[in-house]
Amino acid sequence: MHMAGIDVRIGHPWRFGPVIFERKTMLKLRAENNAMTRPASWEIRPGQTLMLGCSRDNDCAVPWDPRVSRRHAELTTDGENLQVSCLPNVSNLIWMTGMTLSETQVRPGDSFRIGQTEFFVSVAERQAVVVDFVDESSSPTPSSSVMMSPADVRLALVSRNAASLWATSDEKSLAPKAIDLLRQVLSTADLFVVLSCDPNAPRARPGVIHREMDRRDAHPVVTRDLVSQAMAGGLAAMLVETDSAGSPAESGRWSICVPVRSDAFVPWCFYIGGPFGPNTEKGGFLGLKKLTPDVAVTELVTHLVGAVRSVRAVESKFEGVRQFFSPQLLERVSIMETGEVSLAPKETSVTTLYCDLRDFSRMVSRASGHLYELLGRISDALGVMTRSIIEHEGVTAGFQGDSVLGFWGWPLELNDGPLPACRAALQIQRFFEQANERSEGALHGFRIGIASGRADWHT
């Protein structure tokens, strides 16, 4: 069975066993020359033969070097070394380790020179991956084989490093961490910007959260129309430069803008850009379809960033009320559709509990010489009142001197009527009885009132 991009061999029985990753090593050849604006590089697979020369129709074209012949040398690899063989009658041979050679083997980490260009050999970082789903029986024939493209490998790399985004402490560190991840998988990009946009003014100038640029001598340029298009549609937008007549240009810059979907108040987007042309990895006359893998990788990163920002937004929303809500209540509210809906003002049935100490003013006047001791006991009493309300999934509405007001019925509906409030009141009562036994009635008096009815609650 053959599908586009996937080679599937079906055996029997169809059972999924261990996953085996088999990496096929590719070598990378990088060229450097003083006449170049940036290095050029090529990947060479085992069994593949590439032609090196100054003509642009070569696999490895070096048009900047006049000392390289139109067709100069053949390049092959066995996965361990690069075999370089000059064609007959070329004028400039290979210069390596102080010797002139017509052919040689170059190991990863070594280099050679032809003409005025230095070539460096290394192991390619992006490698094809073969995933075999092996039948649990010891059958020598695998039940399935899937060849993953370099784009798939990049997606897998992002997935493996997703934990680094969740490990960030705040949004200030989230943006650069996401850029670090994108730099690993978008090798042809040289501009990375995280922008913030005003949701009420889509045409306003975006704010820069974080930016990184490889070209230190250039000024970063962000196309505002591309950002507006992406944010307005909520989808990735792409742009490839054209010539003055509007036709595809042989070289220029490409840009993509991907919005970050989240529940955070301030929207973000990622703006990525890079060059294309004969001397770049993207090649000349770049089409939008060639950017699709880069967009897919960037979208995956933005989805992860959006998830992190959404969780942070919920945490921030509850942070101010955390001391008034029980952990169980917060968890139940947070798993609803949105915390915003759950915490919205509404009319509902509620039960309230009001608890205060009896004769508090008289206690203060009598303990004028021992106020710190009295205030310590009062603090303990208020703490028990609050804990009792929260432990029974109530909400503490406020404090007034020696009293606490708690209620049930918002943000969660009141299902058990006044029972939770009554249980909280009994728990408070037991505490005071135990405290009186230990401290000779220092907190002997208290009042508790409970009421139920309809109320309109506002945050």
C-alpha cells in the first residue's frame, strides 16, 4: 500500500509492538568565501552523488569563485566520510593538509579548499527517520514502515522539547525560550520576533516582547500588514518578496506571521523571516508552498506557547481570590468551560454564615495591658473561622474586626442548601469549646448566624 509521502507495508497480524528508530546518517557540506554574503551549505545522503561547480545548474553551486570550473568535482558519501573526486582536466585541484590532490576522503570535522573557497564537512543535524512498528512475534518482516520527512523530524523535536516551555516561570522568560526552540528547527530564518497586539486597536503598532536577529549589521523589518492579516484572520500569513513588476524574485526575503491562540488578555504573534536566493538553503524563486513546513513547525510552537499562556491566565485570575477559596473549589471552577464565565456576576440562591466574638470591645478594654496576647488569640479565632468555611467549600466574603462573613452558592450552585454552612458552624463551635478548656474561657463568647435566600453577587 502506498500513500503520498508514506511507504506502508502491511503484514499480518496487524499488531503494534516496540517502536524502533533507525537513523540514516547524512553529511553536511558548508562553503565559505570572502565574496559571499553568508555561508552556503548542502546535505548529502549515503549513495547520492552531487556535482560541485560554479554553474548554477550544479547540485552544489559556487558561482562566487572564478577559480572553480563549471563542473569541477563529484561528491559522494558512505555515511562516514565524504569522497571528493575532481573531474579530468580541471585547473584547480583539492588543497588539503598541505597537499594538492585530485581526489580525497574528508571526515566530519575536517575541511578542504578548492580555488578560493573553503569547504567544511560535518554530520547533518536534520536526518530522515525510519519508524518500524514490529510485530510482537519474532517475524523477520516488519508489519509497517513509515519514512518521516525532515519536517516530521522537526515536529518531533519540538514535541520532545515542549517541557522547556512549561518550565518557564513567567511570560518574560517564555518568549525567549520559545525563540530558542524555533531557532533549532528553522535553520534558514535569521529574524525571530514575538509581538504583542492591542485587541481593541488591530491597526496599532504592535509591541515587541522579544526579538533576535542573526544579521547584526541589519535593521529588523516587520511588515505590519502581514501582522494585521494574521491577527485579523487568526491564521498564519506568509509573504515572499517579488520584483518591481510583481513577478517572483530570484532572491529576497520571506516572512511568516503566526498568531498565538490563548486566553491571555494581550494577544501575541510570532514573526519569523529569512532570506532566499541562489546562495541560500531556500534557493531562488521561493514559492509559498515551500514555506508550508516552516509554518507547520511554527504553528506547533505557538500552540504550545498558547497553552502555557492560557494556564497562566487562569492561575492569575484565581491568584487574587486563592486565599478566599478552598483548593477543591478552585479546582472545580477551573475545569469548567472558562473561569471567566464561572466567576461572572449572577443572581443565585445562597447561604451566608456570620460569625463574631461576643463582647469583643469589653475584652479589649479589660486586656489593655496584654493586647498582643489578646490579638494573638483573636487571630487564631479568625483563622479557625476562615478555615472552617473554606474546608466546607465556602467562600470568605470579608472580615470586620472580630467577625467573618462566609457564603455558599457562588461560584458553584447551592446543592445541599444550608448543610455546608451548618457543618462549618459546628466545627467553629467545637474549636471554641476546646479553646475554652485550655485557656480558662479566654474566648468564651461567640455568635453565629446563618441565613439562606436569593442574592445578586458581584466580584
